[in-house]
Amino acid sequence: MHSDVILFIVVGTAIAFDFTNGFHDTANAIATSVSTRAMSPRVAVAMAASLNFVGAFLSLAVAATIAKGIVDSTSITLLTVFAGLVGAIAWNLTTWWFGLPSSSSHALIGGMVGATLVSEGSSAVLWQGLLDKVAIPALVAPVLAMAAAGLAILVAYRIVGRQSPGVVTRGFRLGQLATSALFSLSHGTNDAQKTMGIIFLALVTNGNLSADADIPTWVVVSSASAIALGTYFGGWRIVRTMGSKIIKMDPAQGFAAQGAGAAVILSASHVGFPLSTTQVMSGAIVGAGAAKRLSAVRWGVAGNIVLAWVLTLPCSAAVGAVTYGVVRLFGTGSTGPIVVAGALLAALAVFSLRRLRVQEPVAA
């Protein structure tokens, strides 16, 4: 009985994380299109939410990595999974509060690793998988997106250099409709998978599924729905940072950044790498700006974003570890998760009320 209650709480917390993931990462998909006025904010979030939902059904490779490639599913407990999720949600809300585009993916992985280290020890962490499928891609992907976006903008400027500015602007704004849609689709193929993997991990840990079973359809649908809903509500603080504070973006740069970012994320999703879509998009924006002129990039803002990236894994791991310690104060039953989940719901309510006071539209 206790394990079923804990499983219910874990699944609910995973869905809550998925919502904050979409809420936090809205900027990745729409910031460039909104800042260049290619789309209105409302149209942009509706399109991004819809394509996030569709993208979640295109691949399950990333879900398999999260479920089987980061921690040993046979060694951990439901309390470990719950604590890791709380660590990820706490970091997402903290960085949203300060308008920093950090990584929801790495927050989730960090929370899981921190909780696992405290609960089961280092032997339960699959360090090779963490290195091969998380750490190395985390370093390579933003640099690759930066280079691809920089090259794309140089080629674009060379092609349209003799054209009328008005014609060029309209053309690239139309192009952004396609690249924004592609990026939203790619976001769903990567980020929605992470929650699927965590719920699958919880089901295996509780004995509801075997480790070699397929991910149930209800898990796929609920994860896709939660990230789409979170995307629709939108983290507007981060949209402002991504859309206008890193560079003063023109439509050509937005087109190049979105196209490069989508290409990198779709490639990673195909091979099961759980990338930070935030890092990829930030790298692409910096590349599109720096290729035009190094001084076009606000390097102080870029530095703050990099600092948030560096802190994500250790900070979310610390929260996951502390959460596990708090939960265990109440024993191994359902009391600890109920208490912590109640506190988490209260925090989410405060953040939601705070959001309602924020003026949402960032562009006309």
C-alpha cells in the first residue's frame, strides 16, 4: 500500500517537473521569433506547445537513456526518484525566478545523481553513461550549435547582401516560421523523453514493469501533454533574456539560430543523448551574433548564462540529496513524500501567483 502511494506521488511529481520543463524552456522555441516580430507571442506559444506534443511521439531513445543509462534501476528506490525530481523542480523554479536560461535536463540528471549518491552510494551511479551520454554532449553541443549558426548567418548575409532590406527582413521572418516550428518539434523529441524515462524508472523500481519492457502509452501521452501545457503557459522572464539580452537580434540571425539549434537537437535525439536544449539555443544565438560582430554579443549576460550551466548539476544534486535526507527523517513510508510534495505544491502556487503579476507579451 505504501509503495503504491509513493508511486502515485512520484508520477505526479514527474508530471509537475515536465510542466516546469516546458514552462522554463518556452524561450528556447519562441524567443527568437518573438523578438524579431516574426510571430506574436500568443501564436508562438500555441505553435510551440502543439509541436512539443507531437515531437514527444517521434522517438523514445532519450527516454531509454534516462531510464537505464544514468543510475542503476535495480539499486534505487522510489524515494530516490522522488528526491531527484524535487531537486530538478527546485532548480527550474530558482533559475526562472532570476530569468536565467539554465538546463532542465541537467537539473533532472543532477537531482537523480545527488539523491542516488546519498541513498545508495556511488556504485549505483552509472558513471560511464553519465560521461558518454551527458557530460561530453553537454560540452560539444553548444559549441557545435554556435559554429553552425555562425556559419549559417555568414552564408545568409552573403546571399542576400545586395537585396533590399525590407525584402530580406520579410523573407527571413517567413523562414522563421519554419525554423521555429522545427525547433519546437525537436524540443519535444528530446525534453519530453526525460520525464518518460523517469516515470518508467519509477515503474521498474516499484515492480510494475520489467527493465526490458516498452514504455507504456499512458506515460508517453501524459509526458507529452504536461510539457506542451507548460510551454503554453510560458516562462516570459527567460524569453526576454534569450530574445533580446544576449544579442539585438535581426530575423536572419533568428532564422540561423533556430535552424542550427534544431539540427543539433534532432541529431542528438536520434542517438539518445539527453541534451540541454537551453544550452544549444543559447550557443546558437551567441554564434549568430558573434559571426556578425563580436561586440554584438552582450558577453556579461552570456557569462551569467554559462555560470548557471556550471552550477546546474551540483546545485540540483545538492537539493536532491537534501530532499532524500528530509524524506528519510519520516522513515521509508509515504509520510515523507507527502510532506515534501505538500511543500512543493505550496511553492508552485506562490510561483504561479507571482507569474500572474508579470506582464506576459514581450513583443507586439
